[in-house]
Amino acid sequence: MTARARIVPSGKQRDFSGEERRRWWDLAVAAYPPYAGYQEKTERVIPVLLLEPAPAPH
């Protein structure tokens, strides 16, 4: 039997747009080139998000 833990991110999510999105998208594609192919196969703009961790509980 294999145990699996589900990690649910908590904190704030921020969507990038415009020039900021382009910079982060370029970094993502540099790290994982297949992302460029995913974007070419769709008409929608693939979102680029930043997840900021929630503060640690006291």
C-alpha cells in the first residue's frame, strides 16, 4: 500500500500580465522548454501565477 499526502497550497495567488508575465513566461520556458509547445497548441493564454506562502502559524 502506498500512502499519498495531498498538499494544498495556502497563501496568496498573484496572476502576472503584460511585460511581467512575458518575463516570467520566458523563465518558465527556459526551465522547461515543452511549455512553449503547449502555448503553440492553444489559442488561450496560459496563465503565469505566483503563489506566496501563508505566514507560519504562531
